[in-house]
Amino acid sequence: MENIFYEGQIIWAQIDANRHLRHSAYADLCAQARSNMLEKTGLSLDKIAHSGIGPVLFREELVYLREIHLNEMVHVTVEMTRYNTVNSRFSFRHEVFRSDGTKSAVVTVDGAWMDLRKRKLTVLPVDWQPIVEKLPRSSDYEELTV
């Protein structure tokens, strides 16, 4: 399986009253996978923050497919599904799998980049475009230019 950016064990703090992975833990796993993916491609969160830019999410959608339980091992894939070259808005799809290969959830996020000083949306610096080109893309990837 390609584009795995997080692998780990489900711990007690991630479990809900029904004894399976709590809803917000899926978002946490995917956020870590996204951070790892950015780091691996050369766009660490430290580099982003040092530039005065930060990611902001507008939408996060979680589709549950199968339960995940305490102590199970999981891995999370990340792929960019949409990118606007004009305004740097992005969409990523994450898939969460149990160690037996069962797809347990699909998490989709839409976001953009924010100038942390002005508190307004901004575009990524031009010299970061080669890094954006290295981000993994889905088979249904869509590039927008408007």
C-alpha cells in the first residue's frame, strides 16, 4: 500500500464508551498523517510556521466503514485530491486501515493557507511550489486554475 504516513497502535485514551475508536481520534490520526506527509515532502510545520503561514480547515468529513478497537494497529494514507494553483486551496483524502487491511474510515478535508499575522487567506510562496508538486495525488486528483 502506498502513501502511508502514519502507523500505530490504538491506545486507551482513543477509545469511547462503546469500546471502539472515538470519533475525534480519527481526525487526530489523520492530522498526524497529514503532518508527517508534509514533513516527508519538505514542508515541515516548523518551516510553515516560521514563514508566518498556517493551514486552516474549512470542512472535515468522516465516513465510518468498520470499527477499530483498543490495541489494534492502524495505518493512515494521505493523498491530495484537489489543489488550486491560483489561491493554494487544497483537499486531502485520508484512508484509515486496520492491520488486516480492512478499510475502516475515509476522512476528507478541505482547506487553505492563512497568513498568521494578517489573519487572512494567502497563497504559498512561489519557491514552495516544487514541494507541492511532490505531494501524493489521488487517482481522481483535480487541479484548478481559477
